[in-house]
Amino acid sequence: MTNQPYGGGYGYGAQEPPLTPYQQPQSQPQAWPGQRYDDPYADQQHTQQWQGQTWETQMQPPVAAAEETSYLPPQDVAPVRVPEPAPAAGAEPEPEYGPATLAGNTRVTDAQRARAEGRSPVIEPGMQPALLTAVLGLLLAGGAALGTYALLVPLVVLQGVTAAGWFRLNGMWPARQGIALGFLGALVADAAMLAADRSPGVILGVLGVWVLLSLALQLRSHADPDERIYGLMATVVAAALAIAAGGYLAADADAVVVGAVAVAAATVARALPVATAVSVVVALAAAAGAGYAVGGMASDGALMGAGAAVCALIGHRAASYDYPSRFVHFTAGVALPLAAAGPVVYALGRVFG
């Protein structure tokens, strides 16, 4: 079929050539009154209406419908439910917690999960922290036998671990200011005792000053009043325990040897896999026997060992309370038995010395 050209274009019904990116298709203009239909250039002042696709619309990707792009989870998969323990008779209902592990819920801590399941809040550190306590106790005993400054090295380690462990035991972490303040108080007390010829009176003075510093630190906090009180008590107790561990530095060298060895023996015996009452009796007996052997086969050494073991067991029990974590076991579980026995070692050394 032959197309009849008009004005350099193509006639009506002819097939137009393919479009290029710089050309736009033209539709046939509408006929106006008194004007021929086939004259596309007769009236240029009227606005023409273009139909069909342009280059811009051809190059744009199609927009998918909202139903095609939206994500719909499969409806035929049943969710996995973790069975919840039945509440005890007469007990108040516990708050609801999310799934433990399958859904990846990180808002529930181990302590909250254990409390919801009704487990005991006391979790003992175990044998590994007990062995570390024994090693640190033997280092204290060996340092005391060698001299004051040899004793100072393991003592500083004990004081730092005590401050950090007590804060973490109370659920306050990170608490760098409180830990640093308690550890700094212990260092100041050690330096003051060395300057005062190992006088134990400076321990009380440094402790009083550090209570005021702890109070000033909490007054600058922007936390709630309840949290301030809680932080103040944790800071004061952490500083008191770290400073009181300096009793090893104020005590006689023989008393430090007996007390540290007794604490090491009691802690290891307490971690044995036997019943709690049996392990306590075995721990006291082991401490008394170690004190008797190290103290020159005398009854005074056995009494000193038993007294230090009682304080060590109290510190061990404190480190086991309120669903402690593994970090608590390797900080407070290691340091608290030795730190709690420090003042008693000094006092019993003065009594039996």
C-alpha cells in the first residue's frame, strides 16, 4: 500500500516509523468549525492534546501494585509455643515473659527466667572460681611470708576484683565510676597504712572519707531517687569491702599465712559436689586442719583457720545469691571469701598473737 505524503508527513492510516528517544508521537488534531480536518498546521495557537506513550513513559519501569510488593507471612505455619510452668498454689501471678531462646528474645535476663520458672535464687560459683580463690589465697600467704611489698601485689588484685564483683553482683554494670571510686579508696588505704607503719586505724579514716565521696558522686547523678539510693549503697559497700581487705596488710605475717591458707582450703572444700550442709562441715574442718598445720601444730592456728573460714563461707554465700551470672562467679565468687576474712584475720592475729 502506497502512502500519500502531505507536507513531508504520512497520510491518515499509514504506519508511522519507530520512535527515537528525541521524538515524541503526534496524534491527529481535532477538527475545528470552519477548518479542514487534514490541515494539522492551520491553527497553531490552539493547544493540542497528545495521546499515546512518550519516551519518558516508555523508559519508566512499571509500578507494581501494593498487594504484589507487600510481604505476607505464610498462614499455614503454626507458631511454636514454649510451655509455661504452672504457678504454685497461693502464689501471686508472675509477670509474663517472652520465649526463652527460640524467638531470640533478649529482653528477658537469666535471673528473670529463673525466677519465672520458680528456681532457687542461690547459684553457687562452683569449683573453678574456688580454685582461683585458693590460688589467690596462696599468693597472699606467700607474699606475707616474703615481705610487706610482696603481699601488696596480690592484695591490690584482690581489692580491684572485689570492687568490680560487688557492683556486678548488685546488677549495676557498667558502673565505672563506682568501681573506680571503691578501688581508689582501697589504694589510698594501702598507701596510708604503709605510711603509718601498717596502722589499722587509717582504714576507718579512709572509709569515712570515701562514704562522703560516694554521697557526692550520687548527688551529681540524674537518675531517679530510688536508683540513687541503690547506687549509693552499692558504692559504699564496694568501697568498704575493698578497703577492709587491707586487713591482710595490717595483720601480722603469721596470721595472714594461716588465714589465707584456711580460706583457700575452706573454699575448695565448699565447692565439692555434696550436700550443702555436708560441704559446710567439711569446709570448716578443712580450714581448721589447714590452720592447725600451718600455724605450728597449735590450737590457736586451728581456731584462726576456723574463724577465717566462717567469714569466707559468708562471702561465698553472698556471691551465690540472686541468680548470679558467670561474671559474678569469677569476680565476686573469687574475691568475696578472701575480702570478708581480711578484718577477722587481723583481729584473730591480735588475739592469738
